[in-house]
Amino acid sequence: MDYSYLGYTADRQIVKGKVSAADAQSAAEMLSNFGYRVVSLKPTSTFLPTTGGFLKSKVKVSELVTFSRQLSLLLQSGVGIVQSLELLSAQSTDKALKTVLFEVVNDLRRGKNLSTAMAEHPHVFSTLYCKLISVGEQTGSLEAVLRNLADYTERQAAATAKIKQAMMYPVIVFCLGLAVAAIMIFVLMPALVDMFAQLGGTLPLPTRILLSTMTFLQSYGVYLLVVILAVGIVGFLYFRTPNGRYNRDKLLLKVPVIGRIALVNELSRCCRSLSLLFHAGLPLPEVMTLTTRATGNRVVARSLSEVEQDMLRGQGLATPMSKREVFLPLMVEMTKVGEETGNLDESLIVVAENYEIEADRRTQTLLGMIEPAMTIAMGLGVGFLALSVFMPIYSSLSLVG
């Protein structure tokens, strides 16, 4: 049974979280063994499901990278796995990670191995992560596996951060443009129109166009908003279905410029996953299965699954890849070289590094294209609004004169 607790440590630091135990007394003894003085201990409610993970806090990728590196260092120094996790849990500033590590330590004390205990928390430790930890436990190379996982996770986070950074400038410029347009339309325009109407003049064409647009939005804006929301909800629900996610990812790959960046980024992640798993000593069919599960793009995932089926029929890895357009020539050729030389993991690392360089270059090029395009679009929009606002001012001055 799960219990939520509130207590404090020997140095008077407040701690809280959840613990699994047979009864309240066992839970209290378990917390006492960790040096916690329990203030409150209550059974958690089972009315709301938590197995799906949507009520659980996410752990930052940077925290997971730091945890992997520090755990590897502690194990390499000769510290026991339980003591290492307790130390990392005590010094962690991330509450979600602290709670997870506490539960992992509890499972270890019950006799579970590390990979099994981590698999109980899929919102923190992915299937690939847990599988590699299991391989490290079996081969006695847990420290090396943790270092490789830290490098792998850090590279994935860096690739995602580059894409977010590239989109930051357009989003900021667009929001500023909306703010300027709202001020000019809803603050300046009404007063100017009323003044010009009292003087008996005819509004300029840009101003009449803007006013007609405002009138339309005032009359039908609610209906338009309802339609947009309905389309958005239907689209959101559709894209949550397997076919919807596949069609969304397929459409993304066909978008000019952006599609190539998305494909290259996804293939670089696949190559690193394949290399990492193969280097760890897993059989190739299991490597393909885990890589398919870890792939974010459904089109690439389906292609990898088809390649796996052809591979099991004895066609190898490079030959099935060459039959599918989603796998670029460099990846196919280097995979073929890796199969022939027996250095598949090293060949795929080379491919991943090349794709990462290409993705970074194309992302910078895209950003260079977006900035002037946004500047021109904002200039045209602000120019039209300026004409709509200032032309009545000049016209009213002539009427007054």
C-alpha cells in the first residue's frame, strides 16, 4: 500500500513524498531507517489513477543527466548502489527525482535489481534507459553504461533545445506585433473615427478596410472562435489516435525545409540509439525493437519495424533500409559498411554526428530565413495599421483648416 509522508531530517530539513509498505508501521520503520522523523503518515487515495503518470511531476532532462554521471562516478569509486542512491537523493534539489530515488531505494532493499526498480517509474526512466541498466548489471559494466546514457540523453536534449531556440525569435516578434496591433486598433482607432465623423469627412480607404474587418469580427467573431475551437479540438483528438499521429508525422516530413530538419534530427537519434544498444551487447532484433519504441516520429518508427521484419527474414539491415525513402543514402551506406566490417556501432556514430551537423546547419539557415521574412511581414502589417490610423489625422487637420 502507498503512504504519503511528511517529516524532517536530522538537520531539520522538511521532507515529503510517498512510500510503499505493507502497513503504516512498516512504512514508519522504513522512513526511520533513512533517518527521517515522521510528522504525518497517511494512506494515499486510490480514487484518482496515477499509473498513467499524468499526475506525476516530470524530472528535468538536465537532472537525469547529472544523476547518471554522479551515480556512475560513485559506483566507480566503490560506493554501494544503495548508499549511492541515498546520497544522490539527499543532495538532489528536484523534488520529483528525490521521491523517485527514495522509492527505488525501497525496492532495492526488498530484493529488486536496479533496472526493475527503475522500470516502475516510466515517466522518469525510459524503456531504453532501463534496458541498458539491465545490460550493465548483467555484464558488470554499469558505470560505463551510465556514462554512455548521460552522453546520449545530453545530446538528445541539446538537439531539442536548438529547435526551441530557433523558434523563439519568430514567436516573440509575432507576439509583439499582436500587442502593437491591439493597441492601435482598440485604443487609437475609436477616438480618431469619432473625431473624424464629427468633422463630417470621409474616412480613407485603409481605415475603411480596417473598420470593416473590425465590424465583421464584432458581429461574427464569437461564431468564428467557436469554429476555430471545434476544429482545434477535433484535430487534437484525431492526432492522438495512431492513424492521426502517423499522418501528422508524415505531413511534417513533407514540409519544405522543416521536413528535412525533422527527418535528419530523428535519424541522428535513431543512429545513436542503435549504436548505444548494439555497443552494449544486445542482440540486433532487440536493438531494433527498442529503437523503434524510442523513436518519436511514427513514419520512421513504422519503417524501422518493417526493416526489423525483413532483417528477421535474413535480408540484413542495410538492404531493407535501401528500399525505404525515409532512410537517407548516408545511413544506408554506412550501415552496409558496418555490417561488412563488424563495426556497426562505430559506423552509426559517424552517421549520427554527420546528421547532427547537418541539422544544426539547416536550423541556422532556417532561422536566417525566418528573421527577414518576419521583419518584412511585420513591416507591412504595421505600415498598414499606421496608414489606417494616421491618414484620418491628416485628413481631420485639413478639414479643421
